[in-house]
Amino acid sequence: MKPIDWVIVGGSAVGVTTACLLADAGFSVAILISPASPVLPEDPDDLRSYSLTPASRRILAACGIWERLAPARITPYDRLQVWDAARGATLAFDAASCGRPALAYMVEHSQLQVALQAALLARPTLSVHTATLETLRAGELCCHLQLSNGQSLAARAVAACDGGDSPVRAMVGIECEERPYPQHAVIANVRCDQPHRATARQVFLAEGPLAFLPLPDPQLFAVVWSTTPEAAQALVSASEAVFCAELGRAFDHRLGAVLASTPRRAFPLTRRHANTYSAARVVLLGDAAHQVHPLAGQGLNAGLLDAAVLAERATAAGMVGLQHPQALFQRYERQRRGEILALLAATDTLNQLFLAREPWLGWLRNAGLALTHRLDPLKRLLMAHAMGDSGDLPALARPAASELF
């Protein structure tokens, strides 16, 4: 069996982006996508939305995914407001202050999935297998993969983009540092009395952050509420009227009354970080390598940067790099691991700081928010990190001069 250059395991945005970038670089590529019900563009049960940074937009545009999103379903926002519910300090960010048209772009999961599928279909040389991986055996010259549909594949390199509970990571024996957060996230789409005005809002409550993120309808919001497991279960089980009332109260009615809500869903929050990003001929990307708290909305953005860095490193190494891909994987990990550790540390520290009950820590975080709000250079630095415009960026993610005002 002639080996394929790359097999990508996982049909997520990270997996499809990785596959497209590698195929466009001239490698032979196959992607494994688990069988699932089709995702419809207007799926009322799809509550997942992503806040994509300008860096992520550039990466998705480079492989033709961004242009396949329905423009009317992309919701840019140019302002972000963050405040401490206990003490009232507020921090506000404005894209115009750093010469940018938007801080981020809200995209619904169902819309993104349709664009990802279209991008795959536009590349007839990219082989798509609707199957799960049953076994993986890493040999000296290639990996041998057995699929659930009875097919077998051989690959010079395998990219695991199969999520936080990555079966591939387990198959190759990569251990993972894992720690559950004392929170579950409740998600819902809600309608409010007041419009969002292209502004994302997040309040830090005693049990965790609560975010209202703008959606295409001016009065529709994606809500992500991190709270205790017991409170999360109560919010999911409550009637729509009770949930709307609780949500409005927790948000201090900053958007007026919460008028309506979809059914809610809740899931536990876990911090994960792989001890190494590769083993033999297998490399980890996205949630398979790292999972962060959703308070900063950076999970998918970090995974897309993984994809762009790996593709850039693989392109530079060429076919010779696949003879012994460990050197390629090490360069990829050196570029990404420090960035991920910094992101994990920042989100963990912020979450713990706002969960702390000690009065002096409450004073400290309140003073920190207030001081940061008054220091424009510090705010611009934080915005650059939030927009994905700082750090050791791959070329695809770097801002062009034309993007600046």
C-alpha cells in the first residue's frame, strides 16, 4: 500500500483547516470524519457559536473557508465590556483605538460546518473518509490505520485533531495533564429587550464568568455561563421563564429584560495539556493537545493557529521532512507550546482570581480592572493578544497593512 503523506483524524474546524492547508501545499492528504447527522445551516438545536479572532479569519480565508461563510451570518463586534459584579470595576476595549475594524467575529457552529464541508468538496484530490479510526500502528516508515468501514490506510504522518478525549492521543500513549475546573458551562441563545450594538459583554460573578455574545439578529445573543455544577443543572432544568429571570438578574439587566431562550445545555469544564505534542509519526493539534477555560473564547483560535504553524513548518520541510517527521514535530511544538502555556496560565489565573472569596483579592482585582482601563498602552497590548496579533505567529495569521485604518 502506497503511503499517503498526511492523514488527518477529525472533521472539526481544526482538522479541516489542517487538511486544506497541507493539501494546498502539495501533500497528498486524507481526512477521517466520524459519521454524524448532517448539520443544517439553520439548525435550531445548534447552540454553539465561536468568537473568531482576526488571526483566525486570516487562516480560514487562506484556505477558502471564510469566503464560504454566509456574510449575513457573520457578526463582527468592535467593542468588549468586562466588569466585576461584586465591586463594579469595568474594563472596555474598542477596536477603533488600535486601528482595527473588529475585535472578533461571531460565527455559528452550523454555519462553519457548512463552509468546512464546501472547502473539502472544492479539493477533489483531498480524500475524505466517513469513518472512525479503530486501530493505529506506528511503524518505522509509516503509520498503519484501520478504519471502521473496513478500509486500511498508510500514512507518513498523522495529525490528531480529534478533540479533548482524543482516541489517537491514547493510542500512541501520550499522557495528558488533566484538571477539572469547579464549574460547568451553560450555553443558550437568548433574545433581549435591547440590541447588542456590535458589543460583546462579560461579567465576572462569584461562581464564574457570564458572557453575552452578539449574533446576527441585533437582539439575539449567545450566552456562556460558567457556574457550579449544581447551579448549572438547575438552570438547564428550569422553565424558560425562570431561566430568563435568573439570567437577567445575574447580568444586572444590562440589556433590559431577557425575553426568550432556547433550551439550555451544560457541560463540565476541564483543563487539559498534553505532556508532549507528538509521538512517533503522530502529532496533536487543537483540543487533542490543549483545552483551556472558555472565559477568553480562545480554544478554537488556538487550534487554528496550531494548524497554520504545522502547515507552515511542513511546507518548509517538504517531502524530506516526512522521512523522519520527529524534527518537524519538534519545531512545531517549540513554536506553539510556550504560547499555549501562557494562555493556560492567563485563563487559570483570571478564573481563580474572580472565584476567590478573600476581601483583599476582591480589592486587588477591582483595582487591576480600573487601572488597566485607564492605561491605553496596556489595553492595546491586551487587545493585540485577544485578536491573535501578538506572539510567534505563522505568516498566514499576521495582519496586513491594509487591515489597519
